[in-house]
Amino acid sequence: MLIFGHQLIEVEPWSKVKSIDEIKKTISNSTIVLDDIEKYANIAKHCNENSVNFACSVNSIKQAILANALNASYILCSDKTLASEVQKVANEYLWGSKIIFIIDDESDIEQIAKLGIDGAIIGSYIESL
């Protein structure tokens, strides 16, 4: 299970962007974070074409399918039911993208693990980007 934003676990830097130009200002090897795959599809496409890791928030299975098709490294879900449904689709079709549930705090890690979701990110970490 992947865990991001926990104080004991070091991970690569993540950077939230809203334009392709902002990518140039990020730390090298940063994972780019997009708030909405459809709104920022041009950035996702740019990341895919330039082998830049990116994560994106989704609100539906359709958006998750699009994110995976654009080779998102991580698909972020804030709804537990959606995360579980997306994980089932990802498992069925052997997606390369990892499904990450946004949790309130580390006490939710065990529950997410039991649901079989690929990973968790602590909400305060992603909000601080």
C-alpha cells in the first residue's frame, strides 16, 4: 500500500499546477497534481507526452478511465465509495495508474487497506500544495 503525506514516510515532491508553464517552476522529478482531469486535460496530455508523473482528482469512473488513458501515475478520490468502485475497475483492466484515497488522518489507513485501495494520501498534505 502506498502512503503519501505521512510524517514518517519520505516521498518524492508533489506540486499542484494550473498551467503547463507552472510545470517548469516545479522541483525536478515532482509529481504534478491536477485538481480536475477534464478541466486540465491539456496539462495531463502534456505530462503524458513528456513522461512527467502526474496525479489527478476524479469525481466519476469516467474521469478515472480518462486519467488512466492519459497515463496518470495516481488517481485521487475523495469519496470512499468511488475509490472502491474505481479500484475494482482498475483491477479488472490491470491499470498502470494507482488509486489513491484522500484521508483525513492516519487513523483511516487501516480501513483503506482493508478495502484493497492502492494507497492513501493525507488530505492536509495535498491541501498544502
